[in-house]
Amino acid sequence: MKLTVQRLVLTPQSTCGNLFIDDALEAWTLELPKKDGLPGSCIQAGLYTVVLNNSPKFSIDLKFQALCKSINCMYLMPEVLDVPNREEIRIHWGNWASDTEGCILVGKSHQNDAIGESRAAFAELYPKMVNAVNNFEAITLEVLDVPNH
């Protein structure tokens, strides 16, 4: 499975873009503002591996537990591996850049510095990722910066 984040809008508060699965539009994305790639910034553009693994922070979330029970996911969250100078970068829900410490948030709608219907977008994305893992398919994530920026 190939995930692609195409960044589209940079503001002092956030970085917004689109998430594609194998070239099909899946969701809006929201990240921290683009600075230097270090903590407090969105991650550097590049090609990454994504795995589903345990996240103590999310395994206690009751809504996530309900989603997992419906698709038998065992509370595993998508983690973006080998991000330079970063760790615990996840793909998850949230509506504002303040909802992330550097992770990629997904949503079904977008407005200035915010995304909406984030849990619904994650609930659609997540089973596709679980299905890929269950079929022994690698998940990659390519992050592309705003064109001509």
C-alpha cells in the first residue's frame, strides 16, 4: 500500500494537504507548521515505512477501542518509521495543529488551519491499513512538499 501526503497549504499555524492511497484521494491532512523538521515542525518530506504497532497513548482511548473491536485490530496504531531526528510519529485523528506533537492528522473536510470529521476519516483509513498488513503488504508513505515552494 502506498500512502502519499501532498502538502498544499502552509501557514504559520499548520501544514495542510491531501492523503492518497495508491493515487486515490483518501483524506485531508493536517500537520504542524513547516519549519526545520525537528520537534515543533512537520516532518521532512521523504519516503518512509509505516507499521502498525502498539501506542500506549492511543490504546487507552475508548473510541479507538470501539473501532478496534469492530475490525479486530488489537489497538495497533500507524507509526511512521525512521523520521530524521524524530520518534513516535503517528497517523491519527485530530482537528487542529495543537492536537499533534508532530504526527499527521487526517480529516474529511478542511478549512484554514483545521480539518473536520477526523475520527470518521481515520475510521475509513484504518481498516485499509489493517487489511494491507493482514495481507503481508508493506505500507509506505511518501511526503511531498507544496509544489514550487
